[in-house]
Amino acid sequence: MTIPQKGAAAALLSYLWWGSMPLYWKTLLSVSSFEILGHRVVWSAVFTLALIILTGQGGKAVAFAAKNRQKTLWLFLGGYLITLNWGLYIWAVNAGRILETSLGYYINPLVSMLFGMLFFGERLRRAQKLAIAVAAAGVCIQIITIREIPLVSLGLALSFGLYGAMKKAISIEPAVALVIETLSVAPAALAYLCWLQHTGAAHFPYALTTDLLLAGTGVMTSVPLLLFAYAAQRIKLTTIGFIQYVSPTMTFLIGTFIYHEPLSIYRIITFACIWSALAVYSADTLIEAGRERRTQEYI
């Protein structure tokens, strides 16, 4: 396989992994969502710490934290931001709201475009502005018709969009960034798990299968992030932009056909608006990529 092919394969695997995550969280219904989140943070910290030690990157992490205190602080804040995203996602899946998580991650690339304009001075083309407007219309339709703000969807899109903006602003190797982020949240997560155990709200260890699944949350969290980082360095962002829709499409299908979540006409209209917005966005991206390629060939 060529390097771009390896990158595309890694990106596809990471999004297939993320798309199948509802199936994993559903196996842990006997454990509260926030206890699962605590284990996810702690075991992710253990996994990433072991990984950078085994790969000899421990010194890089220490040196970065010592020389770049402001950036390290932003990574600490990013750790809590992505933890908020993880917790909301786990809770929504186990509360029977998988379709709302799918909508959130469909909206996410459009939110990223908006943040690029607001935080990094990126200029949006007319088609990109149209895509954001159509997506906003879809959310407004849901608010007006069923009198309900899609808080889960918007919360997931905004939290991950802000996390992505923060990652763009800080240049650092993915494994090093991930270990700093997870270690920043791990003490609070471990203290929360101890408090649950002390008050009798948790009774860890559980059955062997449950314990293994909880420990496996570290791997389930870290591996797709590392695969994505590998892919991002080897293929174009345009390619990643198309592959990323694999994940919310999988969760949409899982929520609809496996867990039979209700799909009202109003929700269908909202999804249709988001899909239309993504079609406009994708077409514009393809046209612009083709225009840049022709310009480079001419030069």
C-alpha cells in the first residue's frame, strides 16, 4: 500500500471504530453513565501513559510541559472539554438518544467551519455560508415543530468543535497531547470513582466481563484517536472530510434499525436539512480542490 492508501485506511478504520461505539456502551447499561466516564478517563490515561513510555516519548511530554506552560494549560482545559463531550455521548447512547448523537456529529463539520471563521479568520465561500444557513434552518425547524432544542446534538457538536479549534491552535504530537489531556482529568475522575465506591453508589469490581469492558474503555478511546492522527499526517483534509461521515451514518443506522429509536417526520426533516447542507459543503470542497489542482498544474 502507498502512504496515502495507508492513511485513508487508518482514517476509515478510526471512523468505523467511532461509529460502532454505541454497541460498546450499550453492553455497560448496568453501570451508570458517569461511572463509565470516570473509568474511561482513568483507563485512557493509563493506556496513553504506557504507550508513550513504551515508544520512548515520555521525555517529550515532560519537556513540552516544562517549556510550554501556557499551551500545557490549554491542553489541560482541552482534557476537560473532551471529557464533557465523552460524558454527554455515553449518557445519550445509554438513555436511548443515539439519533441525537448522530445529528450532533453530522453538524460538527459545519460548526468547525464556523469556528474557523470566528477564531482563525478563515474566509467562508458563498456555498459554505449557504451550508451553515441550511443546517441552522434544520435545527430551527425542530425547535419550532416539536418545541424542543436539540441540546444533546448541539452540545456534542459545539464541545467537539471547540476541542478541534484548540487542537488546531496548538502544534504538538498527538500521543503527547493525548497523555497530557487525559492525565489532567484523571485525578478528578479517580476521586469521583472513589467517592462513588465510598457512598455505595458503585460496587467495583463487578463481574469479570464488566470489569474487562470498563478497562477496555481506555483502548476504545485512545486507539481511534491515534489512528486518526496517523491518517491526518498522510492524506488530504478533503479526503478525511468525506470519510468522517461514516461515523454519524453508522450511529444513525444503529439507532434506527438495531435499537429502534423513534424517527418522527420532524426529525427526518431536520436530518434532511443537515444532509442537504453537507451535500452543498462536500460539492463545494470538491470543486475548490479541483480548481486548486488545475492551478498547480498550470503553474
